Amino acid sequence: MSSDLIRVENLTVGFGGKSLMKDVGFTVAAGEVFVILGGSGCGKSTLLKNMIGLYRPMAGRIFIAGEDIVQATGDGKRAIQRKFGVAYQAGALFGSMNLIDNIGLPLEEYTGLDAAARELTARMKLSLVGLAGFEQRMPAELSGGMQKRAAIARAMALDPAILFLDEPSAGLDPITSAGLDELILRLARNLGITFVVVSHELQSIFTIADRVIMLDKRQQGIVAAGTPADLRDNSPNPWVRQFFNREAP
Amino acid sequence: MLGGRLDAAGVAPLWPEARAALAAQSGRAVVVDAAGVEYCDGAGLAFLVDLLRQERPAEAAVRIVGLAERFDRLLAQFDVEQFRQPLVRPVVDDSLLHRIGLASLELAADLKTQVAFIGEAGRALAAAARSPGRVRWGDALAIAEEAGVNALPIVTLVAFILGVILAYQSAVAMRQFGAEVYVADLIGISMVRELAPLMTAILLAGRSGAAFAAEIGTMRVNEEIDALSTFGFDPVRFLVVTRVLAALAVTPLLAVYADVVSIAGGALVLLSFQVPLATYFNEVFTLVGMSDLFTGLFKCGVFGVVIAGIGCLRGLQTGSGAAAVGISTTRAVVSALVLIVVVDGSFAIVFYHLGL
């Protein structure tokens, strides 16, 4: 049996009958930090939204822990979605709730834990992402980096095996960004969580990624796959080397 | 002794029992044998931390032994001392007196803001009158189309049904005196002077006033208003003047349209009471004068300015987050409805004393 936790097969995604990428396939192994990389507008976030079942692909299949999220509907789809957590680009914390209630909401809905148990569990999630003491803050009272960390804590509320992160470092200062990278690595190594990260922050990718796939909108698909260092140094594709070496066209 | 899977489903029934068992053994040391634990996730770790954080004398401490190394490493990430103190939720004074005090302060602050806004908007409108070329007429026309032309279907429906209801209600009573024809006077005067302007204003408040607040509120949340300010643009000139001018133009036009549709609705009903169309319209045009029409239209103009102004003000007052936009929208509609009634009542008194 394969140890692949996620398997994407012959995926074609797009909007309004127009495809953004065609016939894409890749796998993500359990416990790895997998990065989807590419230039602006190449469809990284669209691919992610297909993988988490928010968009329906034009063709292809996406298996999450052996179950096809593309074909699943209703309760079946929701059951697959509970196997992963998602931290969105802008955090997407619920603005009318403080942090402890943001994290407590999925615990309240999906577990039989009583209020005290939910509160302690949520406090421990916040402590894991370095936000102990901020439990009663409202999202609007937090900095961008803190919101992203809180979003990761909320995504971990139900202890999913997989976390999808959409541009976690975007818009953050280098120190906050490095802190977030360290958090991702710590969670992956200590808790064994599998990460799928959409990013185009090169420094962050070299720090966190076990494996990378690189998308290109001209070729409508994956143009390179491997470790970041491998792609930078050995890719036969000049555009990939140019991207990794930050060279102007 | 603990065993099996310590996940949310596993610990949920166990947790209250464990708390009760610890409380029952409050004076004795407790050793929890966790050698049988096969799986432990975040909820399981929270359960173990909860056992360890209980306030007990040193000689009655709780110890966890035999936990597999991989779970023990995860547990070691947490400082139990940090979770010993309960999370204290801020206490909100919910007494009646406190709430009345808060509401009074909010009302006073709101009135102050409204006065300041009237001043700002008045200055911007005066500047627009002095230099009409600086008004963004393209924006104003687009808003007028949305608030006016696109409101025609709902105005048609409501005005027509209002005319029909008014005609039926009054015709049944009037027939007892053989005075069905005077229903035309009743419909004509009440619609033109009062009901059409009021109905148009209420529809505009629910439709466009709310839309103005939501749109400007979302711009506030997205920092677009800050962007306007930092470019040196006056948000009132950009956002408020165009909306107020658009509402000032379309509200009277919608009211005239509502007058026509509602009177036509009444005419159809009176046909069934054997009142010919010629008689009906002759009665309406004889009794309803230009002063009735213009007082109605004047009120409509004021209603339009009030609705657009309060919608924009509530939008500009929006706080942060999605909920704030909802609050602004609700406040815009409620404030507009209150102001419409107050302004209408004031006009009734003024027109009476002026003999209009």
C-alpha cells in the first residue's frame, strides 16, 4: 500500500470552460511539507481550492487519504474535508469571535467535549502557535502575522492529518515570516502533520519544503518537481532556474 | 489506567469521569498508567494536561507514567503551569442602569457625528454647486440608474397594489352612501400628497440606503477610504455628493411614477364599481392640484437626501470585519426609517400652518 496521503490524477482546472492547467498529477507523502510554487496568476490557489473541494475540476481525480473528494458530495465530502484543515491567505478568522471561540467553534460542532475541555484544547492550540495570552483578543486586534498563526491554530482544531496553507508568508516581514516557517517545521516534525503550502516566497520554500512542484501558466501545468535545491541547481528548464535565481527575463 | 485511542471521540466520555475520580481522591497521590495508550492527538494531550494541571497539594500530585515516548514528547511541548490559571472572561456590566448609560453616551456621540457629517456634506454640496464640473457625474448617473431605474419594478408592484387596496377598502364603505366616485378624490389626494412619497422613501431606504451603507462600509473595511484620503481626495466629495445628488434626482421621479401607477390601480378597481374611467380621472384632476403634487415632490427630495446621507454616514462609520458591514447596513435602514417618519411629521405640521 502506498504511503501517499494525497494523490492528484490527470487534473484539469479552470473557469468558464477555459482551462488554467491541464492533466496535472502528483502525490504528497504522509508527513512531508509539500510546496506548490509558481508565478503570479499561474493557478496555485485555484489548484489548492480544487484540492480542498471548494472548486470542482473540469477533469481528473483528487484522493485525500484514499477517498476521492471530486466525486464525493454532501456528508461524504464533509467527512473528507474534516480530515484536513485550511489556513486561508488572509486568515479568514471569524471577525465577530475572539480567538478562543474561533478555535472552539469546530470543537463544539464536531466533538462531544464539554465547554471546559474545549477551552483547554483551544488554549493549547494557541499556545502551540505562540499565541498564549491572546485567547480573548478579537481578530481585528491582531497583526497580520498573528492572524495567520491563529488561522493555523484554528485549522488544527480537529487535529487533522493534513494542513493546507495558502500563501502563509505573503505580506509578512522577514522575521515574522521566518517565525511562521519555524512553526510549520515544528508542527510537521513534532506532530507529523502533512503540509501542502502554496507559496512563491523563495526564502521560505528553501526553509520548509521537502518537495516542490512548480506550475507555469504558459505550459498550463507542472514544469518541474523535486527538492528546491535540486530545481535551482539542476533543472533543465531555463525558466525554472531563472525563477529560483531571481533573474529578470 | 488509560488505554486505547486518546482522541476527541475517545476522551469526551472519559473526561468528566476522570475529573470526578481525581476530586474523589483529592488528598492522595494519583498515578495514571498510560502504557496502554495507542494514539494521542491534540484532544488527548489536552485531557492529559487537564489531569496534570489540577490544583492539589504536593503530596497528592498527579503523575502520568508509561506514556509512549512519541506521545510523551508531544506532551512535553506544553507548560502545564501555563494552563493552571483558568481563562477569565471579561466581566460585562449588564445592569439596566449601565446599559441606559451606554446607550445615552452612544446616542450623544452619534448626534455629534451626524451634525458634523451634515456640515461636511453641506460644504461638499455647496462646493459642487459652485463648481459643477468637479462633480463626478458619471458615478452619479450610474448610482441614479441603480437606485432609480432598477427600482421601477418594485415601485410598480407596491404602488399598484397600494392603489388597489386603497380603492377596495374605501369603495366598499362609500358604496353605502352611493359615493363611490369620491374614492377617486381619496386616492388622488392621499397618494400624491402622502402615500406615494412615503412608500417611495421606504423602498429607497430598504434598497438603496442599505446598498450605500454596505458598499461604503466594505470600502472602509478594505481600506479603500483610507486610500482615497491619502491621495488627498475628500471621501465625502467622492462618495457622498454623488449619492446624495443621485437620490435627490430619482426620488421625486419615482414618486411621480408611483402616483401614476397607484391612481391607475384605483381606476381599475372602480371600473368594477361601475365608475367610468373618464369620471374617475376627471375627479382626480379636478381635486388634485399642483400644490399637492409639489408638496409631495418636495418631501420626496428631502427624503432622498436624508436616505442617501444617512446611508453614506453609516457606511463611513463602519468598524472592522464583516460583521461591522452588517451592523452599518442595519443602522442605515433603521436610521433612515426613523428620520423619514420624523421629517414627514414635521412637514405635516409646517404645511398645515402654511395652509398648503
